[in-house]
Amino acid sequence: MENTIVKISNLVKRYGDLIALDHLDLDIKEGEIFGLLGPNGSGKTTTINCLLSLLSFDKGSIEIFGKEMTPVSYDIKKQIGVIMQNVAVFDQLTVYENIDYFCGLYVSDKQKRKALVDEAVEFAKLGDFLKFYPKKLSGGLLRRLNIACGIAHKPKLIILDEPTVAVDPQSRNKILEGIKQLNSSGATVIYTSHYMEEVEQLCTRIAILDNGKKIAEGTKDELKRMIKNTETIRIEILGLEETHLKEILALPHVYNCNYDGSVLTVSCSGGKHNLIRILGVLQEHDIAFGRVYSELPTLNDVFLEITGKVLRDKGNEE
Amino acid sequence: MFFHDLKYFIKCGLRSQDLMFWLILFPIALGGFFKVAFGDLYSQITDTSPIPVAVVSEKENQIFSSALESVSGSDDSFLDVTFTDRDTAAGLLKDGKVTGVISSGDKVSLTVAENGLEQTMLKEFVERFRLNEKVISDAASSDPTKIQQAVSALSSEISPVKNVKAINGNSDVFVQYFYNLIAMTALYGTMLGLKICVENQADLSPLGARKCCSPVPKIKGLSAALCGCFILQTLCMVICVTYLVFILKIDLGNRLALVYLASIAGGITGVAMGFFVSSIGSISERMKSGITLGVVMFLCFLSGLMVGNMKGVIAEKAPWFNKINPAAVISDCIYCLNFYSDYRRFITKMLTLAAMTLIFSALGIFMTRRKKYASL
Amino acid sequence: MQVFKAFLKVLKKELPTALIYMGVFLAIAIGFVMLGRDGDNTFEQTKLYICIFDEDNTPQSRSLADFIGRNNEIVELENDKDVIIDALYYERVDCVITIKKGYSQQLADPSAEDLIENLKMHEGYDEALMDMLLEKYVSTVRGYSAAGNSLDQAVSKAEAALSDTVEVNFSSKEKKSGNTVINAYFRYLAYILICVITTTITPVIAIMYRKDLRFRTNCSGIAPTSYTNQIILGSAGFVAAIWLLFMVGGAVLQGGLYQGKIWLAVLNSFSYTLFAASLAVVLACFSLGSNAVNLITQVISLGMSFFCGVFVEQSMLSENVLLAARFLPAYWYVRANDMIFSDGAADLSEAALCLVMQLAFAVSLGLLAILINRLRYIGGLRKKAPTA
């Protein structure tokens, strides 16, 4: 069994009457890319801020590397790299100076630092912009600078809080690749996001938060297994009648059936030959159909089914 | 680590244009304005050029004529006399060409157009003359043999009054506006102090949050930042004083090295004060900067930056306040250097500044360190 | 009226700054009224503020002290060098008189010097007047004494003679009107009006004309002239409100409705307000940050105030400064103000000229704003849109 890097137990944080974190437990193991998934306001950033000992909390305990985390746990902080949701760099310093500055807070040896900074520059592909001031950088570059500042000192634990908000797809892919790369070189990663695809693509284990509660946790497959849906079948059809729908719904393993006038959507749970059986019904009644899709469940389906909510990509938390 | 932090803090500070504007350019502009407005004022107030007066001789009065002669004629004498007739004199008075009209007849009389100091001086002159007349006539009536003694006693050149100048330095009252300008510039260091807070508190900026996550002990980071501020503010103070003394040619006394020292000490106190004031409470950066600037300007007002004799008024109503108002203490330091040959008072003021700096810094660090925040 | 409403909402955010400025200004003004002593007018002051230390403490010395006190204000001070020097420097007292030990013995001796010490800071008329007074007193006593009187007799005769003061004739009977405070209030408006108006209106207009907002509204159905007109309406309303508040403040300060020629001062301040508003509009054209706006506002308002005789009366400024100040509107404002509050009947045509000058500044700034906008609009379209 791998070592537990972060252990959050029974964490409660209140803002007045509002309960931001409700008895949260999380265990993050060494070498994982742990995804914290949840809609805006679900408590992801609050969790991160408590984890970093920036926020006070009402109850519970937080351990990192097996020790309790406090504002003065400098030996722990030394091994953490943080990339906040908001870009935190000095406007008055150039790209290189910013990375050097933040790296210098962790590494005092000059020689070593220079090598680390150069590596971080290479990692974030900022080589052409070293002398630029942050104000002159585009959104994607700024995010990359933000990340470079956070990881230059090669931390063992990297915490990324929605690092890809408002980043164009190319930059986003570069960032995600970078995170994988960091992970493969030995870092444990905590990653929060409300982009399903990112988390699905990146994370080895995922926890879903809603209203400050952890409502599900596990690997992608484990999460998908938690839900009823195993297959969604969609068929383009014109002129389907109510009686046909009832017939399809009566088929084994089918638990939901929907028709909007042009597309039939059938949700199935388990079973093997669902598509053939449905198409059989259609042939029986001599109904012509167009394209047919069969889809496996996504995290989105998981999320939808567990929270009953649609996850949206809009706005910022808080 | 400390020097790494310090280096970057200074780099950032020097590149913060608006901060440098306020700390360097604004005092320079204000100093220029003061120079324009107050440059000539003192010489005007202490101007004792002859008072223009018209004399109308209605009847020959030998004694009065000789009295007039003795106080007029040269450039540094008391009166500038124009002999003329009654109508012309009235015209001159109306046009403000002369301050008063003295008519000498049987009785010497004075006519003026308004109340004022020069008018009062004329009145004194006429009164003195009439008094002497009266003393002599009284003497004549009581003991005519003593007239000569009385006359010689009256016309004695020996003055019973010993004039002592209170100080040896520059007594130009308007220079105190420049003392206060230095105090204001010093207290503008609060803006630097605010910068420390903003960059080190997680609830004020993302940068603060990031710094809080770093393994640098807060006290170390804060002291590096404080040192950086002190150095930046020292630079600003040196620029300000140099500009006042060597470009505007303001006379700040002859112990210039100590003037620099006092200004720098004041600047450092300003930084510490800003650090302390802005570490109180958790409100937005904008509010904090508004509050600190308001506090600074109010202190400067009470020290006489806007109304010159404000400090005198405070000395009358609440003398203790001048002892703890940083703006007043800073301007007093420079004032002491100008006015006192010994260092007793100067040292007291400098010690006050040092104490304030220590207290403000310590309280500021105490309130900023080791903190978790209730909300971000 | 959508734009107008939005304007007011943005304005509301900036309002606290304006209120702070106004509050502080009015508080200080009220403070001055309560204090009652106007520091600027030293020239009117015929009474001196004197502190006396009587080291001799004899009947003779006390009667000298009484004599000094009769014509002047006596101020009690602690006999401490620091206190005395501070009091002299900050003009709480004009002179500190020390009646030296042995004064009574030497009083009658015409050859004795230095009976009295006059400690002073400056070498002006104030200080010379005190010397004259003291010399007059001693010489009269000595005159009587030389005429054969005993010391006590000489002192009492001298006092009798001294109390018989000269009647001074006034050529014009006109008394100085008692409105120095309201005069100063109107004069200082030249500073505060610019502060309040530019620091609030400039950022608001700058926001309303921010490029992205401007482009968006240009895409909507609203006509650009209507947009501009609504903003002008909003600004004008705000400026008028500020001006009115200050006028009401002045009336309260004065303790009643304005009368007679003070209405001219009200008119004068209105034309100056127009100038301040047009200045705010020009500043808004440069879309600066709030810090930069503050800095520029302070430099302009303080600079004009010092150059044009707001803080220091025009009569005290040097010729060259006044010559240069003619190119600044505050000069004309203060000049008109001084004329209106002066003793004689105000010269209407001169005052009118001053008003016209201020309006000319306002109009030319307005034209400048239009010009800048035109140029920027054209330039802005030509420029490549910058990447985000």
C-alpha cells in the first residue's frame, strides 16, 4: 500500500450560517493525480485553502506527509507547490525574475536555483518571454507563468486550483501534459476543476464535492460503476409513436426512454445486447432510422446522476 | 533568503510607478508650489522699509520739523515724507500712495484711511511727539530750570530696551511649511508599509496567499520587506531633502547631515506606521489605502502643512499631541536643528521617532504573523 | 434614460471620496469660524500678543506691565526656553518682554541701558512697534524725572500723559465688512471644487467611455449623441449638486442667506465650477488609473491654489508669479473674489471680465476634450486591436 500524503479528517468550515465544508474526509496517496471535482461553490477552493493552512476551520484535522499542517509548518510547506486559481505574480517583475523570486523562497542555493528556474522555464515553454512583464502576456502565457512559479522548486506535492480557467485549448493541453509529466517524475498532484474532460483525462482518483460534502470517491471506473447507467443509445428516427416507446421501455435492462421528435435516447443498465434488441423492435414495426450511437457513461453522467445537477463551466468560485 | 527577498522587494518597489510618483514627484511639485507662494512672503512681512507719509504744514512748527528730519531722509529710516498741501495729501491717501497724512499746526494730527500696523506705527510716532511736548510744557510750568534736563532726557539716544533675537537660525516662519513637507513625504512611507501588508497577507492579495504557502517564516519575510521599505523610503527622503536644499535653495540650517538623518528617521517611522495601520482589521486594500492616506493628511494638517500656525494652536490646546504626532515630531526635529545650538531637544525627538518605529513595527509584525484567515 | 441610470450607479461608487473631501473641508471651515482668529490678516492687527516676565517685581515694573497690557494682549507662558521659542515661532506671541532686575533703580537714569529685554523672532513692524512703545514709556518717565519729579511722581505723571492718546482721523468712514470668513471660504473653494469634481466625475466618465463598453453600446440601438447627452446630463446634475451643497454650506457658515454683492461671489464660483467640470472631462479623455487621476488632480489644484493666491493672498505674491498666474483660471476667480469682498464698491465691469476669462477657460477645455475624442476615435479605429 502506498503512503498517504494528505489526510483530511472530519473537516468542517463555516462562514457564518453557511457550511462550506461539511465533515469532509480525504486520503491522498503518493503518486496519485487526485481530482477534486465539483460545481462552483462546492468547496473545492475552500478545501485547498484549509489544506494550506491559509484558512482557519472549525473542526477536523489535516495532516500532510504524516504531520499536522499549521501556518508555521515550514518543513511541510517546503515540499508543496501551489498554483492558485488567481494569478499571483508581481507585475513589476519580469517572467524570469518572478520565477526566480518564488523559487528563491524555497531554494537558497544560487547555483541550484538557477538550474531549477531554467528547468521551469523550459517546462512552461516561456523561453521566448523571459524579459516580458506579466501585463504584456496573453492569458495562456500568464497561466503558464503562474504554474512555473509554483513548481520551479520541484515539490513533492503539487496543488493546482483550477489552473486552466480561461485558457485556450492549445495552452490547456500543454498544461495538462505538463502536469502528467510532473506526476511521472514522482510528484503527487491535487487537481481541482469543474472541467469534466480534464479530470477524466488526467486524474487517477477523483472525489466529487457538492455543498461541502464528498458525495463520491474512487477511480474513474469505480465511479462509473456506481451508477445505474452503463450504456446510452441514441437513434435518429422520424415519426415514432407512443406505443413503440412503451415497447422499448419494456425491454430488459432499459430503464429510461425518451423521444424528442427526431432522436430517441435509451438509457440502459447492464446487459449485453441492448442495441440489437432495440433495433429489433424498430425493424419489427418497419420503422426507418438514421444514425445510431452507443455511448459508455462519462463522468458527466456520473455527476448528473449523483448530484442531479448539470455541471457548468461558467464563472469563478466565491 | 533574507537578501533574496530584500532584493526583489526593492526591485518591485522601484518599478511601481504610481508609488514612486507619490513618494518622489508629488513632494517635488508641492515643494515648488510652496517656494512660489512663500518665497517672498517672509521678506515682505519683515520688510521695514520707510512708511510713506504725507506731511501738511499748516503752520511753521520748528520742533516737529526737526523731529521729522531725524526719522526720515535715508533708506533705512522710519518715514518717507512727502511735503504737500491738504488736497493733494487727501488724494494720495485715497489712492493708497501714502499710509497717513500728518498735519502739523498748533496741534499735530494724523489722518489714516484704514486700520493697520503701519498706521499704528504712525500713531505712535505722533503720540511720542505730542508726549514730549507735554512733558516739556509740564516741566516748564513746574520748574523751568529743569527744561534743559528734561529735553536731553527725552532726546536721549540711549535705548532702555535690549533687543534679543530668539534664535540664530533661519527665523523665516514659512520655512516651516518645508519642514512639514519633509514630514509629509516621510509619512507617505505609509504607502510602502501598506505594500508590505498587501503582499504578505493571504486575505489581501493572491500574492499574499502564495507567500503564506512558502516555507519562509513570516517574520523573516516581513523583516526583509520592512528593510526594503526602509531603503526605498530613505532614497525618497534623500531626493526630497536634496531637492529642497540644493534646487529650491531652502535654508534648513547649517547642520545638513543631521537634517538628512532626521528626514530618513522620519521616513522609516512613516513606513512602520503604515505597516501597523494597514495590518489592523481585514478590509480591502483600497479601503486601507484610503484610511492610511486620510490619517497621514490629518496628522500633517495638525502639524501645520496646510495652515502654518496650527502647531502653535495645538501647543496651546493640547500640547501632548505635538509630542506624539509623528508629523509634528519629524518637522520638530528639523526645526530644532535650525533653532537650537545644543542637541538636547533634537535627541529627544529622534528618540521619540525611534520608539515609534519600534512599537509600530513590532505591533505590525505581531498582528500579521502566524495567522490563519477566517475568509479569503 | 438607461445610460443616465447606469451613470448614476457608477457615480454612487465614487461618491464616498467626494463626501470625504466635502466633509473635511466644511469641518475645517467651521473650525475656523469657531476659532474666530484669521491668521492671514496680521496687517490689521494693531494689538500685539505679548508675554511679560517681571524679574524686578516692584511697583514700577508692575505699572510698566500694566501699561503694556493696556494696549496689547498679554499671553501667559511657562518660563521655559523651548516653550518661549515655540510660541514666538508659531506666532502665539509677537515678543517676550523681560523686565530685568534693577529696573526700578535705573528707570530714572537717562544713561542706563538694557532695563528691559525684548526677545523676538522676526525683525518686522510688529516687533519695532513694541520697541517704540517701551522707549516711549521709559523716555516719558525719564523726562518727568529729569524735570524734578520723584520716581513715583514721574511714573504716575507719565502714565497720565500716556493715557491721553492721539485721536486718529479716518479719511473714509467705511468700516471693513465683517465677512473675512466667508471671503476665505469662497477663496478656498477654488481648491476644493477641483478636488471634489475631478476625483469623482473623471473616473466615472472614463468608465462610461471605456473602449469595450463604448463598442458594445455603439452596437446597440442607442444613438451616440443620445449616449453623450445622457452622460452630460448626469455629470451636470452631479456638478450642480456639489456646487449647491457648497453654497448652502457657505450660507450656513455665514448664518443666513447671502446678501448684496455676495451673490456676485456665488455667480463667480459657479463659473469656476464650470471650469472645474470641463477640466474633469478633459482628464477623463486620457483614461488614466484612479491613482494617476488623484495625483494630477492634486498637482493641478494645489499648484493653481499656490500660484493664484488661494492659500496666500494675491497681494503677497511676487509680480512675476502673478504675471504667470494670469494664464490660470484660478487667478481670475480669486481676483474677482477679492474684488467682490473688498471694501469699496466692486467694479462690476472688472469682475465681469474675470468671469468671462473663467468661462473662456471652460469653453476651451471643452473644445479640447472634443478634439481629443475625435482624434482618439479615428486613431483607435486605425490601430490594430490589441490581443488579449
